Amino acid sequence: RPAGRRPGVDARAAIVSAVLIYHDVVPAAAPDSAGFPGRLAGRYKHTPEAFERHLDALERTGLGVGLAQDGAAVVLTFDDGGASAASIGERLERRGWRGHFFVATSRIGTPGFATEDELRALAAQGHDVGSHSHTHPSYMGKLSAGALAEEWRARGERLGEILGGAPRTAAVPGGFLSRSVLEEAERAGYTLL
């Protein structure tokens, strides 16, 4: 949803009819090969076969799949920045679709997570690479204003170095919102959450 209704916020995002939130696409035998490990994170991962069935079903609807800021009817998002991001991007690319990849910047290039080169390639393909905070706190809405500012600031510096400009889009880890999360995101320059 738009970070606010202030000047400069892209109001076209308000016409999106569905946002489908994913994390990683991994083989059933290797659930910890991408993204955060463990059973909790595993609940949000799909096998390649299941993911392809989702994409096939979306394609049959005839709805436009793309980026929120372009007013797409269906938006696909991928949280955390797991190592499967590059292959997900290729799957979307084959269908002519674009997605949003929200990255926990402290994890870039670490085991199980996308590399700088992979993130640059996603952006070059036309996918949106945005922030999922810096450290992926469990309850972002409970952080102090200073800690929130650091989470949003650190992401901008790291992604800005990689992509050549700070991201304008973000997803809040766990979706745990508060007024301060929204205010700090806006101060950090995000226009779409």
C-alpha cells in the first residue's frame, strides 16, 4: 500500500487488486538452501513444482502481472532476498512478468542469500529490488525511532551502492506495522510499502 497520500507518493499503486507474497523457491529435499533456515521460515517456501503451478494458475486468469508502481492487477513479492531470487526472476522473465524482491541487506552475499551481482541482474531485468530492512527484526513496529531509522538508513546505503540508487519500495518484516515504522520509512525516502 502507498506509504502515504502526500505529494510524491505514486497513487497508481492503489489500483493493484492482488498482492501475492512469497519467499523462496527451493527443492523439497533442501528447504534451507535459500533464505532463512528452519521450520518457521520453511512455511513460506515453495517447491519449484508448486511455484510453477501458482504461476500457471495466475496466467490462466488473464490478469496483468507486474509491478505495483505500474498499476499491475497482480503483484508478486519475494521477501528476504534468498538465494533463489535469481531463478525466480528467470521464471518470471520467461512469462514477461516482473516482481518485487525485498532484501534484508545484512544478508546479501551470505550463505543462502542473493549476491550483489544477482541483485544487479534482477534490477537490470526490470524487477524492483527494494528493502526488507537491514537486519530483518521480528517485530519492527516495536523498535525505537532510532533503531527504525538505522534499519531503513542502512538498507539505503547498501542497496544504493549495489544498484546505483537507494530503493523506493520496501516490505516490513513480518508485516508488523506501527505509525513510527511508516513515518521512519517515509523519512528514509520510501514511496511504496
